[in-house]
Amino acid sequence: MTAMLEVKDIHCAYDHVPVIHGISLHVNEGEVVAILGANGAGKSTMMRTIAGLMHPTAGSISFDGSDITKMPASRSIKQGLSYVPEGRRLFAKLTVRENLELGAFSSGGGGDCVAERLEEMYELFPILKSRSNQTAETMSGGEQQMCAIARGLMSRPKLIMLDELSLGLQPSLVERVFETVVEIRKRGVTILLVEQMVQEALEIADRGYVLQTGRVVHEGSSQELLDSDEVRKAYMGM
């Protein structure tokens, strides 16, 4: 099977200080793959690098058969790769609808196309339809997270990267967010998920990678990682 996304031995640095040390991973079409690890493990740096917001100092990244190692984010999104960053990063003063429309603008498409995509998002996230004329900053954290995910889906990606979806959410909303990920997969979108809630992430993922200090220290099927005593002790408090 040819991987949709393949990361080969990438190294990354901030101001010449290495933070990623030879990470390799792959995501097959239709999969949910979880990237796990503690704060500072390099998870978000890896996601930003795949998205084209920064470039590796060594190694390669291919997506859907194309080399995107040095491709800027503005081009990778047109290839079908979408990134929902940690912290949501919505335009606080814009309405929900305006935030969503910007997600579609990045991939092109006319007004009819945007309207069709908006209806798809309102079907997936009914709360956003009732909040469509409300500014993003006035919504709850859970509603903002739904808006961020919907904005990422407005480009109709082949693969969406979701970075720390549960961050800052009340426990009652976390389950809803993970249910949304399952629904997105049912709609044919491949998913790369970064998450600190290890058990919850692995319960919806096919496979996982565990990062520690910029390196992959464990990888395997979700069940293999859930059954690993080392992973359970280090990341689940068991």
C-alpha cells in the first residue's frame, strides 16, 4: 500500500537549535493516525513542518505522490492537506461564517462552491449554523474548536491534521470532539491527530506514534500501544 503521507527522517530546528531528530512516519488513505507524547516532545513542530509552516533541515516529506518538503502552506493546502493548529487560531473579530469562508478561499472555488461547503459544515456542526453571524471571540471554547475544525474542512482536504483538539476544553466537551473526528473519517477524510489524551486518541485511531524529545520511541497499532505497559505507565498514569 502506498502511503498518502510519508515523512522520512526529518530533522527540524528553531534558531539552529535541533528539536526534531530523525522522525519517520506514514499515514495511509482512510486511516486515523495518532501522534502522542508529553509537552515539548516535538508534536506540534512536526505538524507545522508537514503543513509547510516551517521546513526541515534534513529529510523529506511526500503527500499524495508529490514532494512537499519545501512547499509553503499556501500550496500544500491546494494539494489537499489541511492543518487545524493548536489553540484554534480563529479570527476573533470575524463571524463564524466569515472564518469558514476564509477556509474555502484558500483552496479556490466560486460562491456556489463556498455555499455548498458551508451547508456541509452546518450539517456536521449544527451549532455553527445558529452562531453563523456571531463573532468567534464570543463563543465558548468548545464552539470555537468546532469552528476551527470546520474551517479546516472547508478546503475539502484529502488529509486533515488536527493539533491538540482537547486542549483547554471541559471534560464534557472532549467526548463530543472525538465523536466529531470519527464522523469526519466516515466522510472519507484521512486524519493525522496530535493529542495528549492518549487513551481517548488511541480508542479512535488505527495506529499511533509516541514522540519523546523529538524522536519516535514507540509505534504500532492502537491496541498494541494501549496494551504496552511502558506507554500506559508513562502517558496514561497506569
